[in-house]
Amino acid sequence: MSSSSAEPKPEAENSLPSAQVRSPLCNPNGPADPHELEEAARRKLSLNGWNYASSNAGSSFTDRANREAFYRQRIIPRMLRDTNRRDTSIELFGHRISAPIVFAPIGVNKIYHYDGELAVAKVAGELNLPYCLRYGPVAGELR
């Protein structure tokens, strides 16, 4: 992680990027560094948002299991393949989406952005990715 000592921004200054604003995830020069992504999130989020996003519930068993499963995966380079035209799109339930990624509901998006679920749904739409809205009081935000 970077050695920046910048404090997380106040709640009112938070905003989610639109599809035109690219994050370190969209680095055209190579893979994203997870430590750089974490540092970028820490700088961007409010203190409450960062504390929530960077913590784990209970004894962190699920977090540990997820990380162990991720580390078991191996990326096998395909040598001598043309990679000038890449396509990460897939068909999901009869719809073509831009990548095998789905935005999951967390129900507390208001601590990340004042528009809450609406901001996440907007970005998901701009990126042509599905967004799962949780059922409950938050559904009224999207009307």
C-alpha cells in the first residue's frame, strides 16, 4: 500500500465515477495492483465508508475463505495469441453484458455516496453490467 497519509474525504465530497472516468481497475498498461486500489478507495471514501468497507464481520472466516479460494486460482498465459482485440463480454440469462461481473446489493451505499443505491445502479448501467437491487426500503430511492 502507498505511504500516503491523506485522511479519507468527508461524506459530502464522495462521488462514484461515471463510466468515462477510469479507475486503476481500467489500467490499459497492465494489471491493477490491489494495494493501489485499496489506497485509492481509502483516499476517496469517507472515514465511516472506509471503516465499513475495510472491516470484516465476526471472526473474518468468510473473508479468509474468499481470499484462500482466490489465491488457489492460477492465471495461465496464452503465448503467441493476438490480444489486440479483447472481448470480456458474456451472455447472462439471455442478455449480453460487458464482463462476467454483477453488482451485488449491500444495502448501505448511502455511507459511500449521498445517492446511495441510485449511484451504483447508474454506474452499473453505464458499464453494461447487471445490478441486483436488494428488496426493502431502499427500493424507493430508485423511483
